[in-house]
Amino acid sequence: MLDARSVAETVTDPELPMVTLAELGVLREVSEEDGRVTVAITPTYTGCPAMDTMRDDLEHALRRAGYREVEVRTVLHPAWTTDWISESGRRKLAEAGIAPPGAAPKRTSGPIPLTLSAPRTRTACPHCGSADTERLSEFSGTACKALNRCRSCAEPFEHFKEI
């Protein structure tokens, strides 16, 4: 039987199936004790609608691997940041036509302000690499992505926002 962490690391994100929860940085901890597996995950943002599916997918994968007692916990502190996305996750996002996030804003104590204005820097096109891009919509298929278009190759693309 594979160890529980190896199994959990294969589960993909339901909204971004090209990356695993581990690559996305959502999978925080996996522990085994006396036949019981406990998994800790952190949502990409409060109210993320994919959390129930992530929890179910982790539980099903672990049960298929032979683990009978599985608990998936949601951990909110520290808050998830796009800085937790692995290099392989960033590469897979770009290969799927989604511009990976840049460095997340530096955090201070207290709540993180949500800024809805367009970013000051342009996001490079994941198709051709051009920085001549424009924001079409602050929100795309999910709240954590924005819709952009490249002025050079004219292709639309999503950008995973820095959080």
C-alpha cells in the first residue's frame, strides 16, 4: 500500500485539473496514526466552492488505496498564498494557457485587503510570452483568475491572481 501522503499528492484540483492539490499548495499536511489518516487542506480563498469536492476527492483516493479511517480538515491559518504554488504547478498552469501568478503581495498582520482595480504591471502571455496584454475582466472561470488578452497574438488567456 502506498503511504497516505503519496496518495494525497496525486489528487488534482477540481477547477484546475492540470495541477495537484500539493502543487497548488492547498495540501498542507498528511499524517497517519493507528490506521487513521488525517489530511489538512487550506482553501485558496474564503468561501472557495471547490473545498467540498477537494475533501471528497482526497477521502475517495485514500479509501481506494486501502485507508478506512480518513479525516480531512480545513486549516485557515496561515492563509493560503499563491507563493505556495510549486514550480511544477506554475509550469503546468502556463502549459495549460493560464498565466501563473507573480509574487504575492507582502502580508502584514490582520486582514488582507482585496483590490479590484487592474494590476499596474502587465501579465505575460502564456502562449507567446508577450507583455503587451490587457485585462478584459477582473474575474474569469473562477474568482481567483482574471481574463486577459494578448495584443500580439490576439489569444485570450486566464491569469491566476496573486493572493
